[in-house]
Amino acid sequence: MRVKRISIEEVVASDNKTVNLGLLDPVIAKYKNKKGNLIPVLQAAQNIFGFIPREVFIYISEQTGLNLNDMYGVATFYSQFRLKPVGKHIIKVCHGTACHVQNANVITDSLMEALRLNDGETTPDGLFTLETVACIGCCSLAPAMIIGKEVYGKLSGKIAVNVVKEIQLKEKK
């Protein structure tokens, strides 16, 4: 499995877009003084913004008293949280044992070449983000990937690229 450590510079660098922090106020009001509020607040923030921008961490900390380090620790520990914008379609290529044995690296490499990006990156048009994941629970379909809620199995590099090309064509219509 490919793992890339995120540098603090990548996390704190703002994308220079204005973030409407007021959208968080109902969430903060709901969870402010409740025990175990950290994860639900981060989940709600990500649902609102699509990822958790730096300004959101600071605002939540100021409004709830949650420790900034604790929030960052949770957000970087759990793969459900995103610290930078992602594409409209997230491609998750399984690199679990069954998929690895069935050559998942070929799937990832083919997609990286076709989309001209690296693992964890998003295409310039904002359409796709490519991620390798530990397991998607579809071992009988190895090698497999998920795009959105759709599972694709028994893949080759060519088939995976064709799936992505079909999505690109649909998006252009």
C-alpha cells in the first residue's frame, strides 16, 4: 500500500478562497458542550465544505474550546477526513492483500498515467481524485476499485482507464 505523509505546509496553506464560517454556527450550537463532540463536528464541517480548511479548524477551536492539536490529530488519523479539496469523483483503488496479489499496482499506475497525476492528487479540472486504500471489502472481485458508490472488479489497467474515460465522456455532455 502506498502511504504519503502530509506535511504541515500542505495542511495550513490556504487556497485563498473565502470560507463562510457562519455555516458552522448551527453545528457548533448543537455540539458545543457535549462530550464526544470532536468527530461529529469535524464530520459536519467536512459535509459543509467538502474538506476541512485551515480556517475551519481555527474557528471550531475558538468557538468550542476544542484543542487544535487534538482536532488535527483526529482529522489526520481517520481516512474519512480530508484536509484539501478533492475531485467530484474519488477513485479508490484497493491495495488489500487479495487485490495486491492480483496486481493492483498495475491499476493504480495505469490510472496515474491516464489522468496525469500521482496517488492522492486531484486532476486540474477537479473531476477526479485518485487514492489507494487498504481494503474495500470486495476480495472476490480483486483487483477492484470504487468510484463514488460504484464498485468495479476483475480489473486490468486498460479496463480501469476505460471506466474513467466513460465517466469523463458523461461529464462533458
